[in-house]
Amino acid sequence: MCVTAPTTGAIASGPITKYAGGYESHNALKLALMIGIACGCIAFTIPQTTNFYIFILDLWIYLFFGGLLVPLITGVYL
């Protein structure tokens, strides 16, 4: 199930970045920072989870945000 997360994040990255103003706007950096902080908060909770279903949900969200960040940061770098 978690295999779908990075692909879904990469596909969702385009419309979300476009809504924020595109890769060249200052809002793109703010969006990347917020997503990165959310990703870190989720990553902090993953090892502390004892429920299997919450673990899978946390892992999916973590991988989704990672898939969302890669095209966003690549666009900002370019």
C-alpha cells in the first residue's frame, strides 16, 4: 500500500506548487519548509507507534510528503 505514496506525492506536487505561485516564487520555499517540518513531525512519531494501522498511515504520509518535496525542491534549484 505504501508504494503508492511517493508516486501520488510527485503527481500532486505540480498542482500544489502551481497554486502556491510556481517554482520561482518565494511561496515555494515557504511551502517546502512547511512540508519538510510536517515530514519531520511524522518521521518522529513512526518509531513510537505500536498500532500497525497507524504505523502504515504514518509511513504513507511520510512517503507522500517526501514525494511531494522532491519535484518542488528540484524546481526551486533549477
